[in-house]
Amino acid sequence: MSSYHLNRFLFDLKMHEQLFNKALANVKEAMNQYDLTPEEKDALAAGDPRKLRPLGAHGMLALYIMRLHPEFRTNVYWTQK
């Protein structure tokens, strides 16, 4: 299993506002353009970075899934690139 697509999705979630907005509306639909395993999709849908690390997600990139949680969206950290 390669973690490339998982990390690519998380990186794109950080860097591309269009993907971020698509994921806000429907994270499962946003994941469809990436070659993710069912386990990776489940972990991303759960929105918990602790579920992503065992699947090969980079520690810092895994945190960007938190941007999809309403209580974390206004944190100034997430607006930095």
C-alpha cells in the first residue's frame, strides 16, 4: 500500500481552496479524484488525524483534515500556507 495518494489529498486540502470547499460540502465526493484505499477513505471521512497516521499520512499533513471541523475552521493556523 502506498500512502502517496493519501498524502496528496491532505496536501491538496491544505493548498487548494477549491478542493477544500468541495470537501467541506462533501468529503467523500472530494476523495473520489484520488486513488485511495477503503481504509484511507474511512479514516479521512472520520476526520481524525490519529486514524490517518497508521495508514502512512505525514504527521503534519494529517492535521489538515481538522480544517473540515467547524470548531477548527476559524483558527489562524489553518490560514497559513
